[in-house]
Amino acid sequence: MRSQLFDTANAEVQTQERWVKQNSKMVKVSLGQDVLAVKGAMVAYQGQVTFNHEGSGSVGKFIRRALTNEDTPLMRVAGQGEVFFARMAEDIFFIQLEGDGISINGTNLLAFDANLSWDVHRVQGAGMLSGGSFNTIIQGQGTVAITSDGPPMILDCSQQPTFVDMQAAVAWSANLSPQVVSSMNMKSLLRGGSGEAFQFAFHGPGFVVVQPSEGQPLGGPGGGQQQQAGGLGQLFS
């Protein structure tokens, strides 16, 4: 049998590394230590692997998740073997945390080392009109895989206020506390609006990662929604 399908570029990547890109849209993780991943992100696995729902881990975190209605359910992946993760054929980037942290939009989180600490936070000013907005802050020493719907752009928020469409913001510095602002006024509301009613407002030392897309439609697969030099690896290359 012959086919371009069997080109070596499509073969499984053989490496001793724990986290490796199979290609730009799929990641392979070699188990030993557990991994936490967004439910539904597994596309294949080899070996003896188990998948279990990951609870909140603490009463406080459980209450925050319940109050925010955060819809980024996680699963714990354990065992011996290799697991492949992907989502909606989006581009994947690794972030190597080195005792620092990053805030990630729930729709762009893919997987991360289970030893990392995580918590859910509500963005200030995110009310019912904006549909509410929540992000996951991940901190510690380990690897995080995030997705971007197309090649991302990194904006420096330290020089001037930076405004990003809520669905286009992928991740941002953990020290930044964005607010939800509205560009909508009564005149535009009466005329049907511009379609760009709410944005995240960032200002301070740090960065925001922006994807060239407003993401998948609400209700679609995947849900609704450091050190800058070196620690964020490929994302800034």
C-alpha cells in the first residue's frame, strides 16, 4: 500500500521528552506524573491509561467554581503510556512555568502538569450583560499547553491601556487584573450595536496573548469561554 498519508512527517514523534508536539495542532504527553486536561481533549492514547473527573480539590475552590459557573471541566490522566491531546485543530503552544504563573481563558486551556496549582477567578466587571467571564490561573513549576485559533500576537500592556475582544484573549500575565469594559452607548444600542460591545481592559507590567479569531461559537466543543523571557518558551518565538 502506498500513499502520501504514510509520509514520515505523519508518523508518531519518537522522543524521550515528556511534552512534545506531534505537529502544530497535536501534543503528545508521556505519562509517569499525572496530567490534568480539559475534558474531551484526548484524541488517542497508547498503554495503560485512566481518565477520571478532577474535582475542585478544596471547599473554597469548589465554592468559587459553583458561584462563577466556570465551564472548564478537567480530567486527571494517569497511568503508563502516551496520550495525545488536541482541540478543534487549533494551534498548540507550550508554556514552561518556572515558579511563576499565567491566567488562561477557559476556552484556550488544553492540558497541564498535575503538580501545578490552579484556581478559577472572575474577571472584574464581568456581569450578566457581558455573559460573565472567568479565567484559570495556573502557577508553579511545570508545563502548560494552550491553544490559539490561528497564529497568536503578544501585546505589551505596560505602556498604554490595551483592549482585547473577550473571545480573542487567550492568556495574560497572572499579575494583570483585567476589567470588562463596554464600548456600547445608547445610540449604538438603539441602532443595533456594533457587535463589539465588551472588551477586556489591560494596563500594567505584563502581556496579553491575542488570537486572530473570536473563537468557536458559544455552545460548541470546548466550552464557552512568570518570567517573560524564557519561561513562556515557544509562544514568544
